[in-house]
Amino acid sequence: MGLIVEWEELLPLRQQWRAEGKTVVWTNGCFDLLHLGHVKGLQWAKAQGDVLVVGLNSDQSVRQLKGAGRPVFPQGYRAEMLAALGAVDYVVIFDDLEPSRLVAELQPDVVCKGEDYADGKKPMPEAEVVRSYGGRVCFVPLYEDYSTTHLLQTIADLSSRAE
């Protein structure tokens, strides 16, 4: 089971992993309604290295990114769900709207983003940071039928039919 840690705890761990020659993988997101697409993506990310660190957007940042009504579940709940997954080693909650600053400090060997960021389809500000220290960016395959937006729409559709 993974651990939920504070940022200040994570940086010394990174130094230890570097000394041990471990490959550190970073991915991040809101993980608002945990679904099979998240699980498969996290398993894929974990396969890219030895230690998987998941940056979890705080409630405050999710509201700014996704709008009113989100997140569905509070950050503590979301962090515990992620930490319970076998692929996840560490979860750290952050307030930033995008992870460039965090990636620059942690310097993971691999940063994983959804393939919807590949080829500049969506902006990925942290990509330059990763390249600046010699890290690698990988794109996680997307599982089209599994997304929080799709799940919320399905629930809304079912609810409206029931009325």
C-alpha cells in the first residue's frame, strides 16, 4: 500500500532513491472519481520505473481547473483511494494548477502524462522542465470509455431517466 506524504518528506526520499539507483516516475491529476482508466494508467506508469509518485491536485486546485461542483470527493478521500492501489508508492497533495515547480524540485526520471498531451495536443508546461535536467516524458495510453467526465455524464443521464 502506498503512503500519503507531505512535500517536505518526499524530497529527502528522492535523494535516497537517487543514491539507490532507483528510477522515479511522476504522474499527477485530480483523480476525482477513481475509475478503470485511472487504474490502468497508474499501472502503466508504474511499469516505467521503480517508484511511482502520484501528485494529487488539492480540492482548491481542482475547483480552479474543473469548476464549481468539483471535486466530487475531498482530497483526503482521493489520496487514500490512490494510496490503496498496488501500483502507487507515494501520494502527495499539491495546490499548484500545473506541476512544473514540483517536477523541477523532485526531478523524477520519468514524467507520465495522458497521451492527450502528446504532440502538443494540450499544453504541457512541465515538459521543458523535464528536458532541462535530462528526464524523460512518457505518454500513458488513454482508455476512451473510462473518464471522470464520461462517468459523471452517465450518472446524470441515468438520474434524468429515473425522474
